[in-house]
Amino acid sequence: MPGNRIGCSSLEVYASMCKTAGVCVDWRNSTDGKCDYSCPPTKEYRACGPNVQPTCNSNDDEKHIDQNKPIRSWFTEGCFCPNGTTLFNSFTDVCVSSCACTGADGMPKQPGETWHSNCQDCVCDRDSMSVQCKPHVCTEESPVTCSMEGQERVTEPVGPCCNKTICKCNVDLCPKTQHSCDPGFQLVISMSEHGCCPEYTCVPKNVCVFNNTEYQPGSNVPTDTCETCWCSYEMDSATKLQAIDCVPMRCDTECQIGFSYEAIPGMCCGECVQKECVVMLPDQTAHLIQPGQVWISPDNNCTKYKCDKNKDQLGLTEINIFCPAFNPEDCIPVSFQPKKTQKTLRQLKRISWSTL
């Protein structure tokens, strides 16, 4: 409240006048907390403490004491170190139980306390109450051997004073080799969890492989066997590739009349080979003639058919018999026998050749 501040100020002025007269008045404790004096946690409030607080540095104390001030002015209100402790120095709020050592950072060190400073191990000696330091000794390292590919020995700092030798990866030291995969596989490069160099793995594709050629599932696979093959959608557990399924090749063994099916050595399918000549009769029936034979149709005695073989081919020859025209004047009386020598003219007519 504003009224409280005015009252506290008036009491503070009155106490100050009493202090000048050499009288200490602990008035704040009588205000029921309305005029408290705030101090840091390490110090406590005193109504009449020394004007110059004693520190661990006696020279520092003498420097701040004004010898011309009357003795009655050598106390003041403020925050002070608790009883049994001493202010370490005049420019910090650190209170210590004993004035022992001062570290390189200017802060107090207790008897027996150890610390590191500028790569030295220091201790506040209990006997001399002085700082004793010696060079810091680093832990002795075991021999380091880098045996994995791509590793090298590297020295790194451990803290501000010591070094440590470790094995570190350097991919520039990995072997420079070309990696490839067989047909049906693709190259996958990955980094090892434990090593330094990349790992190269050949992973199967979803294809079939025959004669170093890749085939997609569902496509035909040309083989040199008497089979029909295709790339299936199932994996071959042995090769990890798609399996090739095959069935025996189907050959057309049906042949036309006069021909017979014969196998051909070294071939998957044979062929139809002509074995007989064929004569088609007017009634659309067929008559077969063996090679070298002659056949006369019972319906036509004037026509003969002969099956000839020329090398590997069979040919059908039709032989027609023609009689000379009948003229009675050429006959002997009382006879129809021609005067001339009766000769039968024959006309040969080759009608067809078939190729095997």
C-alpha cells in the first residue's frame, strides 16, 4: 500500500539518524513484515552490520575502510554472511565457512577440494591452505588396430587435455571394383551396419532366364527342345527367379490321301511324305496306285494310269488308247476287217506329277 511505503520511509530516515548518533535500532522486525528488507538466499538481514564486511582477503578489507569516519558510523543496515561464515571477497556474494584456497577462476576452494585447470590437476592443500597443481595425466591407451576395409586410425581429442586413437570410416579407402549381376538379377547397394564399405547384393527380378535372356511372366520362351515353354508367375525355389513351364510340342500327324507321316531325325516334328499316286474318279472316289504299277479303270478300258517315281517324286501318267476312224470302203468285202494293217494308235498323256 502507498501508505505503508511512506511509513517505512519515515522509519528508515529515523533509524538512519539514530545510526549517526551511534544507536542501532532494529525497527524492521517490529513492522510485522510490512517493511521487510530482501536478501539473497546465501545471506541474512542485519539492522546494524559492519560498514565494511570482513572478507578472506584482509588487505581488501583495509582498503575499503575509511579511517576518517567516526567509529559510530562503522555499521550499516544490509545483508551479511551468516554467523560462522566469511564473505569470500568484496566483489562476490559467496560466503565460506573457512578462508582456504582460491581457484584460477577467482572462486573459493575448500580444503581437500580438487579441480582441473589448464590441463592440470589441482587441490587445495589442507596443511598449507594453498593451491597445489600438477600436469594432468591422460589414461594410457591400448594399441588400436583397424582391420576392417575402409577404416583408418584417427586421433581425436577427449576433453580439453587428452587425445584418443579410434578407427574411423573413410569410404575413399574402400576397394574400387566393378560389381555386376547375372541376367535376371539387379544390383542393390547398401551401407553395412558394422563395416565401412558399401555392400553389393544381387537381388532377383520377377523374370525368367533362358540362354542368358530375360523373359517377362506370361511370355513364350523359345527353347531348343521339342517342347512349348512359357514364363510362369510362380517362383523357382532353387533359382529365386520365375519358373519356366513346358509341355511336349504337338505335331500335326494328319496327312492327305496318298501321303504318310514320317519322323525326321533331329527335328521335333516329321512331315507328310507321298507314298502312292491318287486317281480321282468321276464319282469323286479315289484310287491309290503303288509306284511302278499301272491301273485300268473298269469303267473305261481305253484309259490306263501309271504311277512313276522320279528321284523323290511320284507322278501319275494317264495313257489314252485311240482307235482309227471306221470307213467301210477300207474293208475287204464280206468282212469289216480294214485293208490296212490294223494297228492301234496310242497316245500317251502325262497328266500329273506330285512333289514330296
